Amino acid sequence: MIALASDHAGYDYKERIKPLLDELKVPYKDFGTTSRDSTDYPDWAHAAATSVSNGECDRGILICGTGIGMSITANKHKGVRAAVCESVTAARLARQHNNANVLTIGERITCWESAVDIIKTFLFTPFEGGRHGRRVEKIHTLTSL
């Protein structure tokens, strides 16, 4: 299950992602927002990221103007590894090397055609594990350097 959310700046893409996920037969839960009316991205990012953190959803796709605010907010949640991806390569490597479980996209900076390819890559690229698994484990472990 995909946690799907946006603020007003990502609303149009969020609404376009729903039929894409339906076509790909990928279930999702829409955490909002419900219009283009101005709203605060952390409200929606927290709702979706909480569902990934607690296991209700396996992964998330969050959209705002740049993807940055959503990513920063989502990464505050335990077990969430949100990646802003502006290219297919970034999405592929975020999954393969970082086991990213939340994708964030900027509607103002990523064209729709690229967003579709990024989303498909994020959804269908597996985590490689191995040496990357050791590194991902360290993300959620605080150590003194």
C-alpha cells in the first residue's frame, strides 16, 4: 500500500498519480490535501509518513512544489527514508542503495512525463541489500563519531 499525499503545490500531480497507480494495480491511500487551496506541507507529510513508519503503508509518494519540504518532514519519522528524486537514475539508486521507502517529487520542477518514469522506477526497483544493507542500518542508529 502506498501512502499518497501532497500540499496545494503538488495537488495536481497527486490527482494524476491516482489513475497511474490504479493502472499499475498498486493500492494506495490518499492522505490529502483535497484541493489547490493553500495549505501547510508538513501536515500532509506527517500523516503519510506516520503510516509508513507504523507499517500501515509499505511506501509513500509525497508531492509539493520542490519535494524538499515533504522530504525533510517525512525523514523526521522513525524508519522513513525519504528521497527527493528529480531523475530516474536518482529514483533507481535511492531504491537500490538506500532502500528509500518514500519518494518525494516537486511538481514545480519535474515535468509530468519524467514524474511518471520516476514513480514507476521507484515502485518496481528492488533494494540490493548486501553492503548497502549495512549502510542503511546505520541511518537509523545514532553513534558518536
